[in-house]
Amino acid sequence: MTIDEFILRRRTVVAGAGAVAAAAALTACSTYGKSESAAAPAPKPATAAAPGPNAAAGQPNPNAITNTADVPVGGGVISGDTVVTQPSAGTFVGLSSVCTHAGCKVADVSGGTINCACHGSKFGLDGSVVNGPATQPLAAKNVHVEGDSVVLG
């Protein structure tokens, strides 16, 4: 099993699991030289909503990529190939976990930025570039809230 397969099987990676994310970032560095040249569209924030059709009362949502309670306000979590941030209370943003500089997976979300350990790029909680060498924002992913879960789509 590769580290990427391991990460995809994880439902939620909390900020304290930086070692696993760092290992994924180092593994992803083998794609050096690959970058996205087109600017990504701005992410569409999701806001807390009533439970959706897949969220049974008291049951975990099988489509969840993370729980809303696991995403700190002013921070975020990495779950597989998605970064979920909460720039302000109740607003959730989905982004690709692949750095636009060289294709590495970002390592963590801390200090109000999404951080790539490969070459030091930093992204805002909306995916915008805060510090290079990346010049393009992280790609947006549509997410929405169902009950206490954040789901893709």
C-alpha cells in the first residue's frame, strides 16, 4: 500500500497528524516539474445547513470527508486529496491538497495558512498564494455541509 492509498483511506487527518502529511508531501515530490498553469476558480464556500439526505440522525455520514467540529475556525484539516478550511465560523472551503508549484501534497494547515513542506509555498485559507514559489492558487473543490459533516459536491 502506498502512502497516498493510506491517506485516501483515512476519513479525517487532524492537525496533529503532520508526520503522515509530511510523508505524503515527500512522496509526492516525485512529481517535481508538474504544475498547473491555469488559475483555479475561486472556491465556493459551504455554510452549515440542515442534515442532508445521506445524514441519518445519530449516524456517521458515509460520504463525509471530515466533521465540521474537526475543522478549527481560522484553520483547516487535510483529508486525502482535499483541504477543508473554515476561514470564519460556519463557512467551509474545499481545496485541492496538491501544491500548484511542483505537485507535492501540502503538509499542514497552521498559523492561518496551508503549508507545503516541499519548497515552502504557503496558501491562504481560501487557496490564494500567500508565499511562493507557487504562483497559482490551490484548485477549488466544491464542498457542502450535511448535518455535522463536510462532504464533496
